[in-house]
Amino acid sequence: MRRARWLAPWKDSAEKPVIYHCVTRVVDRRFAFEKEDKEKFRALMRMQEDFTGCRVLAYCLMSNHIKAAA
């Protein structure tokens, strides 16, 4: 069973940011990312950072899933 989500005590504060942990998986656990695909994904992720103002603090890009803290 999933645990309740923990919210940072400063979530409504303008002084400190909220950190999100994001995970995405590929359908049927297929391998979707080759080396050149990973580079394209990194470029798209950085473009989204610039567009949204959201900063990616850490990420792990694997062949069949992605984990990120933003």
C-alpha cells in the first residue's frame, strides 16, 4: 500500500522552494533510450527548465525509466 505523500512545511512560503520527486516508466519495460536518445532527452529537459522556470536538481536517465528531483 502507498504511503501518504509528505509535503514540505515551507510549501506555501515564497522563501524556500518545494521539491518534487518524479518517476516515469516506459510501457512494458521496453528499452526506449539509446545513447543519442538520452542526449535529445537531456536537451528537451533543459529547454523545459528554461520555459517553466522549474529547476531540475538531480536526475537519473536509464534505458527504460527516468527519475528526477525538481
